[in-house]
Amino acid sequence: VDARDIGRLDFEQRAPWYLYNSSAEGVLGEGGGAVRIPIFDRALVQGSTRTVRAVIHQSALPGEWDRAALRLQLRRPDGLEYDHWDRVASVGLLLREGDQDAL
């Protein structure tokens, strides 16, 4: 076991759905030295806003890090209805030209 992995969440153990129950398991990453960086909160995605973008400035990241995880939680918007398709999401990274070398 690599010493860097002690206390870290084993993502692959939860494959293929990667579910996490914070009510039963506590705050995600707590005790493992995780740093939480909010990207967006309560972003409404609908026909006219199908793509939501956020910029993460390097200053928000810890000085040293070697992995990242995403916690994505979908909820019904306040005062609105939703159907099956509203509970499906995908995530991608858009990098500016030249930023790939920084990863």
C-alpha cells in the first residue's frame, strides 16, 4: 500500500455507480485531508441553459495535489417539476488551448 493512499476514499471500490451516502458515512473526504472546492451550487439546467460552465482558479487549489473527485448531486429545483430525464447528468472538462500541459 502506497503511504499516499492511506485515509483516501477508494473510488474504484464503489464501481460502477460510485454512490456515497453522507448520512451513513459522514462528510465525504473528512479525515482523509480532502479539500472541497465548490464549483457551482444550485445551477438550473434546462432547455435554454443546457451547459453550465465554471472557472476554477489555480489559487483555489492546494499547493500540492495529485487527484480530484467530483461530487454531483441532482435535486428538483425549488417550485418546479422534473421528470426522469432531469435526473440524468454528464460532466466534462473544457480546457483552454495550452492548459493540457498544466495537468
